Amino acid sequence: MLIDIHAHIWGGTIEENKSEIIKACELYNISKVYISGIRSHYPDKDEIDYLNYEVYKFIKEQPERIGGFCYVNPVHDNCMDVLRKGIEDYHMEGMKLWVATFCNDPRVFPLVEKCIDYNIPVLVHAFKKTVGQLEYETVGTHVADLASRYPEARLIMAHLGGNAYHGVKCIKKYKNVWVDFSGSIFRRDDLDYTVEQIGVERIVFGTDMVGSFLVNYGQVEEANLTPEEKEMIYYKNALKVLHG
Amino acid sequence: MKKIDVNCLVGNWPFRKIRKITFNDLKSIHEVNNMEYGYVSSLNSIFYNDPFEGDQDLHEIIKGTPYKHVLTVNPELPWFIDDIEEGIKLFDIKGVRIYPGYHGYTLDNQPVERLCRILAEKKLPLFITIRMEDERLNYLFQPRGIDKAELSHFLESHPENTVILLSIRYGEIMNIKDIINSRRNVFVDTSGFKDLLFIIEKLTKVVDHRKILYGSNHPLYCMKSTILLVEKAEVDSSVKEDIFYNNVRNILG
């Protein structure tokens, strides 16, 4: 069994992305992929509406294979309603935050409180960059701050915080933070380092499809892990973070 | 399926702990993955003021094995041609690897011209390192990037040189695909292929697959990831064999 906790359809190429994701599921035996729709860094309300609706349609088309994370822009005054609609009407199973605000922005707090009520995880894009850092792009310290404020929230820090050697230690002491190693980072040692720092129990498998898949799968296969530990990363930990 | 790794290294990396730094580590992972041998360079030589010292150490480690020595050269150093001569004589080098980003020069400078002349004369390939790490993840030091104009101009100006572009990305290949396709002796390795699903399938539609060589950039990058990209690609098995093995044998012997 394999659960990909972090994948996307991109506004503008949605149909193409959907068919590539389904093809990847078939070719690589992926059991379930959790999708959020994204496009611009600072989306307006219509864009958010459109992206979540497209994810909903994808879930309806492929209910066995596709799950959804509700994409929310905390800046919008209707963001609570967007989350409600995503979870209650579209049957999405988590909330996705990208780069419109830091994840510890006070406007995020009511959203996280609602996720605690819903008993769903929050997938937080986090990426510490040497070049090209966006103005409100979350890094490990922001995730740690949010985790400390809401110890009952289940947070997933995406991309190992971008640079694992920056992000992972930030969240080390917060047991309510899991990490995924999705995206285009394929350093040989990142996963071994992360296991040494926070243990295998807090690592979930994510890819950032349609960006990559085999890159991340290869990282697990090459890391210094037992078959049981690989199973934890491939799906068992995801079940815990999704369902509590 | 037999394989050769055209881009592998042995040694230390100063910016983070590398867990698989020894030649035995490299051989082990190659054996597990059915890799016959690799074109190996010294990681230490990138950072040594006299890179040849790192290459002497590498030679002691790999001599008597099937592995091929690729000499690290900084053409800004005044005696680099002597090093190449020595490398041929002492180490039986099979190529020269450069790091313009780390050593801080452009490909159109005079020493690079001299390097290209000597490599053409000696019939040795030039391995150009486009990057060693994702630029976003560099620590302490930001190597200079090599842009499309610089690379295109270099490739157009040196038709006599066999050139292997290491850790180049899909988008960067697209930028220079016409040059790659039109030049018989310009190649790319697989180590930079990380940004797309089905990347081999997509790439082989626009670039002659005989221009693609399997390279891992191990131990910095994950070898299994790049192996899987080729192994799992929906292309003819003969294309996979060429990428993993035949292309390198045809080009480098």
C-alpha cells in the first residue's frame, strides 16, 4: 500500500495533470493520492473556489484513488466558509496552506482551530531557500510556532521544510508535526538525517506530483530503513496523521 | 540490465555530513544496482587549492578497479595543463571535470579556451558540472549559475570537444535542445532529472536518446531515484539499455 499525502493539480493544466496522476497511480501502484489545487501565489477568492471545485470533481471521478486537501487563502474574509465547504460539502480530508501568509499569521489561527474541531490535518508548505524566498513563505520556525500554539493540531510540514538541515530541527520537539519529503529535492542523505532527528514515525510519503514521484520513492528505497520502517513511511504514518 | 554511472564521486562535502563517502560505499551501491563501473571524480578536489592532491588520493583508491578516473581541473590555476598531462600519464584519466559555478569563472574565458584546445588534442571529453546542489539549498556559499546564453555560446564555439553536461535540468535541456541534437558530441546525464513525472518519456520525444547517459551524482544525490526514472520509463527497453550502458560505451569506450 502506498499513500501520497502531497500532490497537486495546477490551474491551467488541470485535465493534463489529472490524467498524469491517474497514469502514475496505475504504473507505480499508488493506492491513494491526496490532492490540492494551486495556481498563483496570492490567489483571489474566485481562483480558490475554482481550484477546490476541480479537486472535488477529481475526487468524485476517482473516489478510490483521490482524496482532497482544501486549499485556503487565510487573507480572504470568507476563508472559514471555504474550509467548511471543502470539508463538509466536498468531503476533503485536510487543509492546505501555501504561500499567501506565513502559517503562524493570526489570520490562520481560526482555521487551525476549526481543523482541530474537524479532526483533520493541516498541510503546510514550508521551504527555507537560499535564493528566491517568497515574502510570506513559511519556514520551519513558523511551523514550530504554530505547533507550539496548537499542540492538539496535526500539522504536516511539507518538503522537510525545504532544506532539511534547517527545518527538521525546528519542529523536532513538537510531536504534533509530521514531515513529508515531497518535491524536487533529492539529496541522498535528507531522509536518513530526518529519521535520525525525529524518528520514522513522523515521516509521511509525499511527492508534489505532478512534479515528481519516482524521485521520492527512490529516496525511501535507498535510505537506511527496514522494510517495516518503509511501510510506515509509505502509508501507516499517513493513516495516523489523516485520521488521528 | 547492465549499467555504467557516468557521474559519481568519492570524498567529503564541506557543507553537510555525507553518509556514503568511501569508494567501498560507492562500489556497494553500484553492485546492488547492477552497475559495472563508474566515471568517478574526487569531491575533495573541488575544494582543494591544488585539486591534483585530491586526484592523487582518488587514484590510490580506485587503481586496479574497472572505475575510470575523471580529473578535476580549475582552469584558472596556472599549471592546470601540467596536471592534465600528469593525469594522463599517472592516472590514465578518461576525462576532465570542471566546476565553473564553484570556481567562479565563465565558460568564455581564455583558460577555458586553452583547456578545450588541449582536450581536443588529447581526445578527452569535458565534463561540465552545471550544479552540485539545488540552488535553493546551498549553505554558506552560492555558486555562480550557468545560463542559457553562456552554455549555448560555449557549445557553439567548441564543436571539436566532446562535452557531457552534468546535473542539467529538463528546462535547461529544452533551452539548448537544438544544439544537443545537432552536435554529435554533446551529451547530458540523468542526475538533474527531477522536476517532472515521466521525464524520460518526455525528454526522449525531443532529444535523441543517444544523447542521454546515466549519471547519479552519488553520493550527493539519491542513486535509486535516477535509476528508477529510467527503469520505470515507458520507452522501449533498447532505449533504456542505451541510456544505462550502450551510449557511454559508444562515446567513452
